[in-house]
Amino acid sequence: QVHLQESGPGLVEPSHTLSLTCTVSGDSISTEYRFWNWIRQPPGKGLEWIGYIAYDGDTYYSPSLKSRTSISRDTSKNKVALQLSSVTPEDTAVYYCARGAGEEIDCGGGCDYWGPGTQVTVSS
């Protein structure tokens, strides 16, 4: 059974950095052809893909967020981290991590496992 769980502060001040962790169990983040994605959903809007880190450490980000986004991993703890800098209230959203596997890389066709999501509010 693969389980993903997002965690981190639920409130972040404007101009600060949003930092979240995705804890993975039931699978290794280093397993070949696994892609560990971050996706968010602002209130009243659709899902927005943020980026992913692949099993070998390669990263890829949404062009609209690339300048502010960093995804990293800790293989010893089997965790994936998201950092989004210089946040504004427009970054308020539910943030999800999700697994892509094989040819399903970036969840565009549907990732097979998702975390429950965690609410992050940007406010002073």
C-alpha cells in the first residue's frame, strides 16, 4: 500500500517561504521511473501543477512558478520537500503531493496515488 502525507505550517506570512514535506510509505522515492509531484488547488479554482522530482533527483517545474520553486528530496527519510519563495495571498491553496509512475510522469493523465492535501494560507 502506497501512502503519501503532506505536512507543514498552515499559515505563512507574505514574502516568506512556504515549506512543505511529503512523507512516502509503501514505495521508495528512489525506485526507477517514479516521479514525485506537487500540485495545488486555490479556492474556487482548478488544480495547478507545480513540478516534480524524479527518482534520480532531476527536477522540472511549471514555467509560471519556476523562478520561485524548489523541490528536493531526502532519500534517507523517504521524503520530498517543496519550497515556494516570496509568497503572496494568491499562493493560498490546498497543496497535494502525488506519485507518477512509468509513462505517467506529471499527473496530466492521472497519477495513481495522492496525499490527502494540506491547506496553506498566506496572510499577515
